Amino acid sequence: MNIALLISYDGTHFSGWQIQKNGRTVQGTLEEALHRAFGIRVRVTGSGRTDAGVHAAGQVCNFPFGESVKIAPEKIADALNALLPADVKVLASAPVADSFDACRSAKKKTYRYAVYFSRREHPLLERYAARFGAVPDFTAMRQCADLLEGEHDFSAFSATGSSVKTTVRTVYSIGLTPRLGGRGVDVDVCGSGFLYNMVRIMAGALLDCGTGKLSLSAVREALAAGDRERLGKTMPAKGLTLLSVQYDPPLFAGEYRE
Amino acid sequence: MNIALLISYDGTHFSGWQIQKNGRTVQGTLEEALHRAFGIRVRVTGSGRTDAGVHAAGQVCNFPFGESVKIAPEKIADALNALLPADVKVLASAPVADSFDACRSAKKKTYRYAVYFSRREHPLLERYAARFGAVPDFTAMRQCADLLEGEHDFSAFSATGSSVKTTVRTVYSIGLTPRLGGRGVDVDVCGSGFLYNMVRIMAGALLDCGTGKLSLSAVREALAAGDRERLGKTMPAKGLTLLSVQYDPPLFAGEYRE
């Protein structure tokens, strides 16, 4: 049986999703819990990797579950949660078609980049958001977002050194939601897929447009030239959260809403 | 010179506000930073104590600052922040009248109790909110809140064993704000002052009214009889945040908005 899990994790103390020899990873922690709970050694396939420090509210993964294990699929979540640490939990578990692959079957992903505007650190905001020292103009940010929506070669918005077949991606929408009474913003980016560090570089460019440090034409030119150097810095991992992964037909729809 | 500080802390790893022999406290951490930064040994007066695990977005405190120390009052925040750990920071510093006492001068305080409704733990919500296993009815919660607003003897809403002159307090308002698309609620309580565990017991009673576990008449009777036993359990500390302390004239108004 093929089982899918909807999981959430606080990335603060994880060296990212992907299992590695040294370092505590989400994938490794899940595989260890599956071994302890059901005595199975399986590879858990995630919808995609998340970097060290990146959070997930609705990551999806799947794994082959032996027919010999007798448990109702929806109870797998509770069995794993009893063994998982507090910073990664299963929100739901369900049987899926044999052909389902959390990575290859994914149609869209939505990431949130959370920012608060302050000259000084706020301990209650620091864990899940990045601090930005100025208050950006929302209209300028919106104009930059409009520029980035759609199908583009996003190589300018990719960390150097990453090797992928194509750097063309479709960004379906970029939502800018004011938070904290105008003293913060949630940047929600829904796309077909994302290049390495893409959302974190986009968030930085949006904010720099908001303060006038970066012009719209400079963003347009960077996008056309595929020139990472013309854009600002990559924003820190902690502000990034994988909100949800969309499949067709929908999987775990309604299980998590921010 | 009398200096007031607006501070914020993540209470997770503090044994509360009040200094104690063993245990890491907010007051002790601030006093130590003042000693290291300015060589002064002073007592920091908070607007009130917060318990172990309780957070603060806008706690206010004051301390006597020697005339011999040469620093602009508004720069004290930065000097302290350079020495303070990540979980407690000064958001603003300002000179205040000699008669100002963060505790005795306080007119109103606003606390937030944050709850999310879920059968399973969500790692990204656990740190600053309490989990409640059912979805309460907001109308019933509102009716209970209406009952609790106003001037009452709140001894039924106080942990047993606390000794205070009077258990009469005025609750100016109880705001119920749906969160997470209806899967959570922020309970904002503004009052003249609060008894020990008062907001945490109120939050529990509001939720129990919302599920029908507690009737409005039972709350009315408990309030009249001053009977703590008739109300439900005290909700966990981590869901509670001291949002702000109000003074007349206003102090640090606009420095923090949730």
C-alpha cells in the first residue's frame, strides 16, 4: 500500500528535509519513526527538499507501506506522532494510488515568506519571520510582484551552482498580505515549482523594490539577463514556510489552512 | 534619572519574570545586562510578574539610572540588546518622571490567550498557542465573555493559595478574534489588573462554554460563589502573552502593535 502523509515541521533545529550522514533531518527523523513504529525500513519521498531552517505547515510525502502491517491508514499519523519529536508531526495520513509520488505528482506549491519591519529584534517574531530594517512601500512591492508573476526563466532568482534541466518556472500568484498593523508582510508565492533559494531571493527583491534600493527596470533586466548578481541578498531561511502542496485530485484538502 | 523600558520576551525558556535563586528569569537577565553594560546594580521593577512559560510582546519596566552614566536614554535599548540573549530584547527605552513606577502607575493591561483547534499537534503553532481538541461555538464563547466583562470579584478565576488584598478586578473588554480560518481564536482580555492565573482560567472557561461542557449559569454561579472548583482547568502558560501595559499619559504608544 502507498501511504501519503501531511506533515508540519519547525525547521529551526533541522538540517533541512533531505537525509544526510551527519545532521538531523526531517526525512531521517520520519524514516526512523516508521522503523520504530512498524519495523519497516523505507525511503520517504517528499514533495521536494526544504533547506536547513525552513519550516513547513503542509509538506506532503509518501512511502510504501507493507501489506503485512495491520493498521487503519488514517491511524498511521497517531502512531508516528507518539514517537516523533515536538518539532515534526504528522497532521494526516491516507492511502493513495500506487502511481502517486509526492514529488513527481505535485502540481503546485505555495510558500510563504514572512517579514516584519523593525529596527530592533522582536523575540516573539524572530522564529518564523525575517526582520527588515525599513518599512517598504506596498505599491512598489506589488509592481515588482506583477513583474514576476507568470512563466519566466528564473535563473536570476536561483542560487549559483544549482543544476537543473530548465530554469523556466511558472509563478501563478504572488500575494502580499500586510501583517502586524502594517509592520510586516506575508509574501505568498504559488508556483509550478521553485529553483534553489528562489522564494528567498524573490522576497529580497520585492523588499528592495519597496524601499527603492532596486528599480523595476533593474528587476526586469536581471530577469531577462538571468543575472543573479543584479538582485539583492538571499533572505534568511527562518522566514520561509512551505504552506501547501497541491495535487490533482486534491490530497488532504482542508486539512490545513493558515 | 528614572528609565522605562518596553521589552518583549519569549517565555519558553524562562522561569517567569521574577528573580529567584535558581532558575533563569527575565528580571534577573535584565539586571545582569544592566550591570554588564553600565556597571550598575539596580532593581528592575516590572509592571507585574509573568509566570514561567508566559510570553510578553510589550512588558514595561523601570529602574533608577545613575546620573554619572553618559548615554542618550533612547540608546539604552541598543546597548542592552547587544548583551541580551535572543529571547528577551528591549524594544524602546525612555526617560520617565521620578514618580513613575511600572507596577503602581499601570492603568490597564492587555493579555492575549491564543488557542488553535486541532486533534493533532501542529509544530508551528505549539510554541505560542495552546491546542484545544474541539471547535468551540463562538456565540456561546461570546455570551460567556459578556458575563465576565465588568467589575466582579474574580476569586473563582484565581489559583488557590494566592493572597491579595482584594479579588475585585475590572475587565474592560474581552475580544474574541477568529484565527487560522476559524481553526483558532485569540482571546484578548483588557483589565485593571489580574489575579494569579486569571486569564488562563478565563480562557478555559470560555472554551468550555464554547463546547457546552460548561453552562452560562454555571459560570455565573461560580463567579457569585467565588468557587474555583466549578470552573475547568487552568490553560497552559505557553498560550498566554502580555500584549501591552497602558499608562496615563501613554508610554511607548505605537511602539508595538500586534
